[in-house]
Amino acid sequence: MSNSILVNVMEEIVRGLVNFLLHGVEYQTFCHCEQCEMDVNAIALNVLPAKYIASQKSRDIVFEQLNTPENIEEINKQIIRALHIVSRYPRH
């Protein structure tokens, strides 16, 4: 059995930030159902570039490359945009 993996590092980052934001005071009135959270993730990820890796070592390198103030600012901007869209048009 192979130890190979295939992971979108951008997805890991977005899902972590969405989870963090939804549990903060700023979005406490936002719906926390699974459908709304997944919709926010999907909308943000459809705008952001995918960053797939095939090994744990590559994951760590790409994570560090993405973890810059400029990238985090853009990721947060797209998540907030997605939160506003889902808030206006919830599908649950």
C-alpha cells in the first residue's frame, strides 16, 4: 500500500478559516448548519486557486508558501464574500 496522498492545501486553509470565523463573535448570528458552512467553503474555493500536493513534505512547503499576510488577506476576502452570499441566499 502506498503512502501517497492527494490534498488541496488551499481547501485545508479555507475550511480552517471558515470554521474559525463562524465561531467568532462577528458571525454568531450566521447560520451554523452544515449546508451553509459547506456552501461558504465551496463559494470561496471556486474563486481561489487550487494547490494540490502529493506528499506530506510538499504539503508543509505549500502551506508555508500560502501562509503569508497577502495570501491570508485574499483568502479572508473571498470567505467574507462567500459568507455574505450564503447569508443572503441560504439553501438549507
